[in-house]
Amino acid sequence: MGENTVNKDFYSKLSIDNPINRQIDNIQNKITYHEELTTQTRMTDTSLFKDLSPLEYLNTTSHNIPDNIISSENLSQIRKLAGLFSKGTTSFFGFETRLGSTDASSDYLFAVSSKNMERDALMRFLKYEIPDDLKNKSEWRNLFNFTMKWSDSESDIYKNVLGLWLEFDTAKLSENYEIPNVFLQIRKTRIDTYEDEQKFKWVILQALPLLTGESLPKKIEENLINALKKLPKETSLIHVGTMLSRKAYGVRIVINRIKPEQIIPYLKSIGYNSETSELNQTINEISKYSSRLILHINIGEKIDSKVGIECSFAEDKYHLQNEWKNLFDYLENKGLCIREKREALLDFPGVAQENDDEFNFETYMVAPKIDHNNYSSALVRYLSHIKIVYKPNEGFEAKAYPGVRLFGKPF
């Protein structure tokens, strides 16, 4: 799908049974694209991008999504999910696509911020609008219970959770695709003292039991605490996840600001006992093409042998980031990325604005940071990161995460 025009036929094919589609029609009738400012920038003549539903956000961007990343069948499945949720639930969504495969299927994910009423919109959906068939599933009841506590200003969850990601396994079109995997974005956390350990108890005793519906097994708790105690200097825990749709037993942790030379020693220090020579070589190679690495580990009764490493760049330039090509070159040479997906993803970034102001990061900021609704909006498409996944005896896999994020320029 190209950058040239809005695909009106796409909107006409949406099911008339979904009442949100009437709102999408209104948006579609208003969209007018003007002359191109740069190869990556276009504007609209109307304020379109604030307070939309996830489905409306998806469809205002759908003509920019390459069809070798998301097929029409895959997009239809994602649209069903996005159409469930309330207006204002998110201002930041994206996809996960496997770079080494011609399969045009992606997982769908979106963020819910604690700010700008996004948490309230999620609560409204879970309390009043969720379909009965989902309401009766334990995973959604657990998410409701968690969000209730997240909405309580006296709770530790309210004080420590900055946002959450809901990730749906739509690429597989499995029977569990409507069950989300949940990642909590938390305040940067380390355990360096006994006091730090006690402060972290809210994750173990409240957050994870609410999300999973059961207490964390003692051995997993011990491994989780140990993993935080062994964190290298200057690193921190930034996300805690539970893979509800995959019935995975354990906790996903995401560690920020880790240096390439710290990864293998850290893994060994927490009990990772798989062969690491191949992993170490790849870490050294990718560090030449990426200035920021983030480590994903699954903590269970033992440390999972599967490891994920996010690759991106230390300065967030979003759609203006021009350093991806070298990393893609490396992945293609290693046989981890096919050219069709590489080219599609490099062509994805751009920005749609509601006015002709110059877009720059001195005046525009991510929407949840703006504490009022008086701002000029822009919808930014960009490549968030690439994740290299390693599993012993199976080798490496590369995944890309294109994202779309709402920015605003306060009046």
C-alpha cells in the first residue's frame, strides 16, 4: 500500500454492522491530503487525530500499512479486535512482524497510558462495554480486577504503573487471539537494598496475581527477585509481562540500558545455563548497528533459554530516524530478513498533521504528556525497534515493530 492517496475502497468494505464505522465514514469524508512537504510528511486540513477509538486510529493509517506486512485477512482480524475498544483507550499502537518470512501476518498491540484518561477509557470498556463472550473469560475478568486497582489512587499499582501494553496474537489466527498478553510499563526499578526489595513486593503480591488469577509460585518469585538483585550497573527493569494467551508459565522481564558486554555475564549470573557463544557473537555484531539494546528474559522455575534483544537507537527520532538501513543490511546478509519486508518497513515512516506547522521535537510531544486537549495533533508512523530472538538449537529470528503514535503541539 503506497503513500499517495487515501484508500477509499478500503473503508467501503468495512462491515456495516459495526456502529463505529459510521464515525470512520465521517473521518474518511474529511480527510484531504495536500502537497507533499517531504518524502515522509503529509498534512490534513482538519483536526482528526485526537480522542479516536483504536479502530479509527487503525483505519486512518491503513493505507500506509504495506500489504506484505499485514494481509487483508490479517487486517480484518485486527480490525475486529480494535473495534471492541472505546474512544480514547490508546494513542499509541503497533504491530509485530517476522522479518525472515513471506507470511503477511502480524500481531497487534496497543498501549494504554495512565494519563490523558486512557486508563479511564479502558476501565469503561471493561466495566460496561465488553462483549459477553469476553466478559466470561477469566483472562478478561482478571484484567478488569487489575484495572480497578490501577484506578485506585491509594494503591501501589496506581503509583507505579505508568501504562500497559495489550498484545494480541493475531498473526496465528488462533482461537486465543482475543486473549491479550499484558506488559506493565513500570517506574524504573532496581533491587540494590532490602528496602528496594520490599518496595517491589507490589508486583509479586498484587499486580501479577491480579493479572493471572493466582499467586506467583515461590520459586518463580525467588528467581525474579534474584534477577533484579543481579542487574548490572545503570540498568533497570522497565516492563513486567505475563503471556496470558500462550498459557506460558512465568514472568517476562524487560531490562533497559544494558550494554552488549553485560548481557552474557548477567544471564549466567541469574542461572542461564544454555550455550552462549553463538548468542555472544550476534550481540557483538548487532551492537555495531544499534546504539540501544533492551533485554527480554522469561523467568520461570528456571531461566528460560529463549532470549530476546531489542535493537534501536538511543536518541528517539521516530519517523526521522535514518539509521535503520545498516541494521537491515546486516539482518538480510545473515538470512534473518527478506528484502520485501525490509523495503516495506523502510517506506513506512511518515507523519500526518492537522495543520501546516513545521513538525519538530522542540514543539511537538507525545500526546499523553499534554495535560489538556488544546493542542494541534500529528500522527507519526515509525519503526519502534527490531527484536532478535535466540533459542538454543533453533537459532535466531528477527521481528520488527512498526508503530503509530499521537503527538501534539500545545496551543
